[in-house]
Amino acid sequence: MPELWTENPSLVAVYDVECAGRHDHDFYLRLAENVGARSVVDIGCGTGVFASDLAKRGVRVIGIDPAAAMLDTAEKREGSHTVRWIHGHTDALPSGATDLAVMMGHVAQYFVDDDEWLRSLEHVHRILSEGGHLTFETRNPSLDWAQRWTRKNTIATHPHPDGGEFTSWVEVVSVAGPPESYAMTHEGHKLLPDGRHLVTKETLRFRNEYEIATSLDLAGFDVEASWSDWDGSATHPDSPELIVLARRR
């Protein structure tokens, strides 16, 4: 079985290098301010960049993630000492714990099973205060991600935090489902400076806009706004992202 990459310290060590862009972080920081959030739960907080940034702004933050290796890095980050870090899932959180729940980094796509996704939304509904908000993004299934995620299109070389360079790329293994709604399995490759070639496999769920809205409604949310990209543009058929802000009923 391929190793779950979020629990591999060698892969966690290079995660922030590969995901160095700030577009999504800055978008959600502005959104938290716009909805007046005094408390935020960062679901699938990863290495804690966003949670720590929020905490530096005086927001009460809980960062929760099922991967211990990710949290080990998060807890060492500057500004992390005021964040409450939890190893686990949203069912570990008390009811009414927060004003805003954020799932960034395409966390929503890791809920491959539709029943599991709905249960997760119901847990988020429970942990939100009355009128609280949930926001997340998912990749638009209308785009041909299988053609985009090839070795040729994704291969890149980066500086390794411990010296030298590493090379990474992605290759799609399989797609299950119709073009408008499917699960895609891909392999992530890392060539590390010490010569190791690490290969991990994961499956992501690509839901369309109707499915997202329907699942939110079933879980007790109303969609307040949606965007196509981190510049705040309106959604359209070729939107790269489906970014959603929903309010708890």
C-alpha cells in the first residue's frame, strides 16, 4: 500500500515549499475579516500557516488535522503558541465552538464518499455558532484535470529546506465517474536530494456546483456567495475553482 503522504515527515518537510503561494491564504484572511469572525476552526490545518497567520491577527483559532506529522510542523511555526492544535477530526470539537470554519487546500475533496462528506458538513454545522459560516474550495470538474496532471505539465524542481534540490510531479492513475462528477486517483512523485524516489497515491472527489449546493442544503446551510478564483471573480463554466461561502441556518 502506498504511504499516506501527510504522515511521512520527508514529504511534510517539502510541503510548504511546493505550496508557497499566498493567493488562497490571503483570500481567506480577508474573508474571515469580512464576516467578522472572532473565532475560526481551520479544518485540515496541515502545517499551520493559515491558522498561525489568523492567530497573529488576534483571532481565536483552533487548528485540527488527522495527520500528526503535519501538526508537529504546525506547532513549531512562529505565532503558533496561541493556536489550539487538535489531532483528529471535527467530531472531536464541541458544539458552537466557532464563528467560521475554513477548509482550505482543497480539503473538501478528500471526502471521497458522499455520505462521509455529508456527515462532515453536519459536524461543521454543529460546531458553528448560530449564523456562523463555512468556507471552502474545490476544483471544478468541468476542467480536464487528467490532462493537466501529467508528468510533463507538473514536473518542477525546488530548493529543499535541508539543502540541495528536489523534483516533484503528479500523474493520474484512474478516473471513476461521469465527466461532471467523479473521483480521480493520482500518484505524487518526489525525487529527494538523498536519492530517494517517494511515490504516494491519493484519491480526490470532484463535485459539481449543484452537488455542492445540494449537500450544503441537506446539512443545514445556505450558500451566500461563490467565486471562481482567488481574485474574487464570479463563477463560470470554466472556473478553475469553486469557492463557497455558506451560512448556518
